[in-house]
Amino acid sequence: MKLGLRTKIIGTLVIAMIISTAISAIAARQTIATDLNRLAAEQVTSGSTGFAGYWDAKRDAVKLLVTQAAIDDAVRRGTGAHDGAKLSETLAGIAHQSGLSFLTVADANGTVIARANGGRPGGKLTSPFVARALDGETVSTAAVLQHDELAAEQLLPQIESTTSGKQGVDQGLAVISATPISDQNERTIGVAYGGIVMNHYYDVVDEATHALGGKTAVFFEGEVVSSSIPGPDGPRLVDEPVAPALGSVSQTWTGLDSEGGREYIARIQPVLDDRNRVVAEQWFGVPLATFTEIQSHTLLSLLLWGVVGILIGLAIGIPVVERLSRQLIARSGQLRASAQELSVVIVGSEVSGDHVAQTRAAVEREGELLARAAADAAAPTAAALAEATALNAEILGDVIVIDTLASEMAARTAHAVTRVNELNEVAAGLDQLVTGSA
């Protein structure tokens, strides 16, 4: 089936616009994906840095709170007097107001005088941070608290899983500070040791999430111990194992991670203690859907506008094509009409003009002359013979001219027929070009 010029032009326009839109969509998709990946990496890096800042701020706050407790007059008097009962009340008030998970005071030998949580006094603090504080150093760091220490501070209920009911927890993650307590003579008489246990503690992750966007979490011992990540069965993902490769990150890692049934572009960086040992991991992530939705929405908008552009292009192009087609069809009609007129023109019209009339007149005169000669019984006169001879010569000349003109007319007629056929072929070609049919 042959296609007409109208169909070909419109089809070419449509195909060209579709190809252009498709190429634009593909190029836009690649560009958007690249830009969004770069934006995601920048956002995740920025958010992770911000989360680390909130973590450090909490560590500094713990240091400040414990240091203030160490210089509190009531704490210094209670430490010097070994007044455990009164000191316990003071520590409990300080811990409650400041939000510390535990606050303990020990004497110069590391023996516990009082605990804010009401634990039994008399035991010895074996933490290396306490020993360093007794040597005059103020320590502020992330630390791993062992089972015995957690039990003594009555913190085991906090670190035990509240979602899976897991028992027998051996360790907990905390931000701690230990600072020496001095008397009026600046002699070290004891140590203030306190901190915040991060297991099931959500202030840091919630504050960071609120300020930075994205989601935050703390990994410890291969589990999520605190997070703002929505869980599959609850508002918060906690006490769930993490991928083995992400549970012991010794250097910053960025990539795709699945948490709580959702995909995230995440950044994980290690939490170090004051001796640069990895004790936990900080996790910051932005839902991948945030970027895929932007990409999908942009591409959909591009395709929709591409369709609108195609429709507008066709609305403009089709009338132009129709007008050109009508003009070509009109020209084709004119060619056909001209060919028809040419086919009926009498070529060499001069044959039927003066020469034919003159020849006919000469023949008539010669007939009259012969009639008079026949009526005259006597022999024809010389004048009559001369006139007859002249008429014969004239008739012969006209016959020769007519024959010549007839030959020329035949040649012109053949040429005219050829031109008519050519015009008809051109007209048919135009019709076929425009309409697609002969």
C-alpha cells in the first residue's frame, strides 16, 4: 500500500517528535539519576556529619554535667564525709534533672560511696576511666559498659530488648564522663562517674532527625540499639540485627541499605572511644524513594509535556500540510485541463486557411474555363490556353504547399501528443504523490 505525501509528511513529523521526546527522556533520566545520586551523597554526607555533631554535643553535655556534679558543694562534702545516704539523694536529684542514666561517686580508692540509682555502695569501680580520673584526668568518651557494671548501676532493664524480649545482655553502649573530685586544698578525694546509656535512648536520634531530615540510628554489637527508622510493625526500628558487613564498620561507608523494609541511601561511620577504638556505629540514611519519586515525577512530567508538544506540533503542522496538498492537487488539475485542451487543438491551422481557399477558387475558375471551352465549337483560343496553363500551375503550387503543411502538421501533432502524455503523467504523478493512489 502506497502512502500519500500528506500521510508521509505527518507520519515523519510524528515519528521525529516521538524520537526527539524519547531521546530527551532518556538523556534527562540519566542526567537526573546522576544529579540525584550526587545530591543524595551530599545530603547523606551532610546529615551524617550533623548526626555526629549531635552525638558529640551529647558527649560534651555529659562531660559538663558530671564535671558540675564533681564541683557541687554538697557532692564534695558528702564525698569527704563518706555520707552515702545524703550523697545518694543529692546524686539522684542531679541525675534526674540532667537526664543522666547513672551518676556514681567513689572515694580516692575507687570504692563506691553513693549511686544516683540507689545501688549498693561499697563495691569498687573497676572501670579504667575511673582510674584515669583518680590520676587527675577528666575523661569524656563513648564506652562499652560490661554486664556487672550495668547490674550495679541497675541499668540492665534499660538495655534488655523491649521488643524481642531477649535476656542475658552482656554489654551496653554509653556516653560517659569521669572527673576527679577535689577538696578545698585541691587534693583528689574521689571521682564522679556518670553517663547516658544509649540502648533504647532516643533523644539524640530524634533530635538529629528533626533537625537534619532523613533517619538516624546507632548500631552496637550488630544490632540497632536506638533509631528513628520506622519499623515494619511499629513507629521505631530497634533491637533488630543489621547486615553483618555493616555491624562492624571500621571506616566510613556509603551505599544502599535496607532497614525496616525500606531502602535507604545511607552513610555509616564508626563511633570511636578516646583511644580511637571502634565501639559502635552511627547510621544516617535518606529514603531511596525520596529520590526515585523525584526522578519518576520529573520523567512523567517530561513525557506528558512531550505528548503536549507533539499535539501542538501536529495542530500546527497538519493545516500546513493540508494547504500544500490542496495546492498540489489544484496544480495537478490545471495540468490535466491543459493537457485536455492541447489534445483538441488543431496543429497547423494554416492548412485550413488561405491556401485551401485560394486552391478552391483556382479550381472553380478552371472549371468555368473548361466549360466555356466545351461550349465553344471552334478551337480554343491562345488566350484561353494560356489562362488554363496559369491556373494549372497555380493549382499545382497550392497542392505542393498544402502537402508540405500537412507533413508539418503531422509532425506537430505527434509532438503535441507526446507533450499531452507527458502532462498527463506529471498530473498523475502529483496525484499519486499527494494522495498515495494512482
